[in-house]
Amino acid sequence: MRRAAEKPYVTGLSQIGIRNVSSTARDGYVDAREMGSDIQSVRQFRKLGVEGMLDRIPEAARYYLTIDIDAFDPSIAPGTGTPSHGGFIYYEVLELIDGLARRGSIVGVDLVEVAPDYDPTGCTSTLAAQVLMNTIGRILYHR
């Protein structure tokens, strides 16, 4: 995210779903804030609600959406290297993505940190596939 923020064509970053900032990662967190990143924890997101969070994101812009699977609660996404309680549930993320697709153009998307070896049930991979499929659907629907 830091490297993206350094690019002259990136006008802002919204980082939503941060839960744990270790002492070794604190400098990066502080630097991101100083560079203008809007960083909201899951708890802050829930206080704002989907529409409140969307109000913090510029309207009619072009968005690159990167989804880290560990932003989801490990009860639905255990297959990641850094599971942490208190994460997003499925519909919170879908509603946020739908809102982004309504208010601007999602021009790219990636989903990272799925670790199938840590999830013998396969539910994390299924969740990742569903999120990506629904993201593409929302993009096309709102065009």
C-alpha cells in the first residue's frame, strides 16, 4: 500500500478493516496516516455503517480494490496466515463493494492472503471465489 501511495497517479487510499497493528508495523501505520491514508478499523467501520464509510471515499472516482482475506472474521475465513477475531462478515463486504460500484468505477480488483493449507474445509477459498464473483457482478450491474 505504501508503494501505491507514493505513485503520483494515486490520489488517496482508504484502508478499511485494520484490526491489529503490531509494534513492528506501527511505523508503517503512522507513515500511511501521514501520507493521507484514511485507515478505519472494523469497529470504526461498523460505527459509521456502509453509507458512512462510503461518504469518506471520493465519489465518481476510479477505484482499485484490493481485498485481503484476513479482513474477514476467521469464523468464515480461517485459511489465512494472520487470522484475527473481530473481522468482517460476508454481507458487510458485499454491501461496501456494491456501494463502491454505484458511486464510481472499480477498474481493478485483487484478493490476497488465501492459504488453503490452513483450511481443510475449503470455506476460505469458497468465500474468496464468491466475493470475486459478486464484485464482478456488481461492477457490471452498475455500469
